[in-house]
Amino acid sequence: MQRIPKPTHGSVGWHAIRHRDLEGKCVLGASEVSIVMGANPYENRVDLAIRKLGTPQVSEPNEAMVRGNVLEPALLQHAINESDSSFY
């Protein structure tokens, strides 16, 4: 596992690092694992492959993205407090 920098959620930079790492390899985030496993009712593996192989597309944030942006810092801090903070 590797920690990667996180530009502003939804920005071009954010989409870019979610598509390819510094070596050009495809990046799969935690939210995409359910798609790979065939357990996501909203997107299938073919859709994911097309999205990952294409150019990153920026879209307007939806309610779930806004909630995630608000909650993520608190959840990250909680995880740090509950685990070995040397990882972070």
C-alpha cells in the first residue's frame, strides 16, 4: 500500500492521480474495488475500464462528494488516532 498526495477532490489533478501513478500504471481506489469485484450496482467492470483508459473527466460535485469532502478529514484523524500514526 502506498499513500499518494490528494489534490482538491474533483479537480483535474485529483482525477489524474486516480487514473495513473507516477510510473503510468493504472490506479484503483478503494471506492472502485466493489466494481472490480462485481458488487457495485451503479457501475460495471467494462464501464470502469472505459473510464480508466480514457482522459479524466471533471464533473460538478454531487451530494455524496460534498459529504465525503466534509467528513474525510475527521475520519482520517480518527483512523490516525486509532492506529499506528507512523504510517501517516
